[in-house]
Amino acid sequence: MYQPGSVCVLDDLGTLRFSGADAGKFLQGQLSNDVSALSATALLRAGLHNPQGRTLALLWLIAADGGDVLALLPRELLDAIASQLRRYVLRAKLTISDNSAQQRIYGLAAPDACPAAAGRRIAYGARDQQRMLLLQSAADPEPQGPTMSRAQWRALDIAAGLAQVYGATSGQFVAQMLNLDCIDAISFTKGCYTGQEVIARAHYRGRIKRRLQRFASRAAPHLAAGDSGRLDDGRSFRVVEAVAQADGGCEFLAVAALPGATAEPDEGGLAPVEGLPYSTLPLPYALPE
């Protein structure tokens, strides 16, 4: 358990900077959320999708100075996502640059107890008011306070039902499979964007049978994003986030068929863990009926 005011170094996250007069307009046509709602003090989560509605990356957006937009995402995806988006710049007044070397990103738990530090504090989300991000210039001194491991921070993300997309899971899931509609990462009232038709059809015409769910295994092998397997009730799953527990078990977010849903074909992928004993843990939000 972390102490109030704990600080976590999030050095696995990087930053893309969108600069130019058309930055907001460009992102509005590419991402699943309404970019006009951007703020300098709170994250706006949005998915980047392919034409089939599958999530290539989940971006955490922040309004920056001069109309620029910062997007936080795993460093392992930075080059691929920047290249993907540059294909659509065309004549837009926009540059996309890797800003990671200029900034450091920290997670703050129970931020009211954190000491003052240089940089900008960003609300982690309306559904998680006990955490914030701190964005600092690389030249600023590191924030002081009790340290929190990356695994502890990831455990809090899992408890909050917050998906992330990595290289192993990029393009694997339609937006609603990651519960992006439950964490305010999709707008169904904005204009068109890549993948919008598939995502809107899933929203208005039918129930999603496979959803992100939270599980705990009593005796699991090491699980990581992208691993696949089968629960001991027969449902197949694919891991989105996972963290080892001190008792040798594992807590994880995985996309699996909802209880009572018609069985679907197994997801292809890595050699499965067969018959994994598990228990279901609650999410802090309700899944759509």
C-alpha cells in the first residue's frame, strides 16, 4: 500500500507534441473523443483507431501553450503512432514531434499530501480523484516524497478499470472491448474520425459480447499485456494490464466474454494458459447493458 503523497516515475510514458494552427482540428478528425473539450489541467483520454474500429493507441491529451496539444502514450508506440498520424497531415498547418526528451512525467497518489514541485499538475480523471500527473521540464528537480513503484501505480490503474494499449495489444480490440465508452474516451456526438462507423454501430445496434473485466488469479504464472489463455470456466481471455501480487497470484485486466454471453472463437496469439483458476473483481463503473 502506498503512503499519501507518494510519487511514481512514469518513465515508460513519452510525449508527442502537436503544434500549429490546425492541431486541434487535425486531432478532432483522427481521435474518438471531442478534442474541443481539451483542458490544460485535466487529461482527456481518446483512442486512435484503424478503419475497423480497433484501437491502435490510447492517448492522454492535454492542452499546451499556444494552442499546441500534448499526447501522452507508451514510449514503445511513439514512433509508430507519430508515423501513422503524419500520413494524414497533408496540407494541414501542423507538425508532430517527439517531446519526450524535454519533459518528465510523474504520478502523484493522494496529491493533496504531495509537497510543492515545479511543473504542471494534471487531474487523472473525474473517476479517479486520488491521483494526478505531474509534468515537468527535464531541467526541473525531481519531486520529493515517498516513492511508489511502477507496479503499484499499475495496480491502481487496474483497480480503476483503466486500459492502456501497448505494442502487443495495438490493433487487437474494438474500442468498446476496452471499455473506452465507460471511461469517457469516446464521444458519440462529434463528427467523423477513423473507425467511427464501426464504433458507432457497436454502440447503437448491439451489445458488445467481449469486454474488459478485472480478475485475480490465486496462482498465476507471470502474465503480461498480450498474453492469452482460458479461465477455468472455459472463457478465453487476452490480457490488457497485469501486476503480480505478493502472495504469488496476479491481478489483471483482460478482454473476455461477458458471463452468459454466447461463446465466440478464441483469440489467436501466444500459447495459452489453460484452465486458469480465477475470481472476478469489481470495476468502479457499470458496463452497458
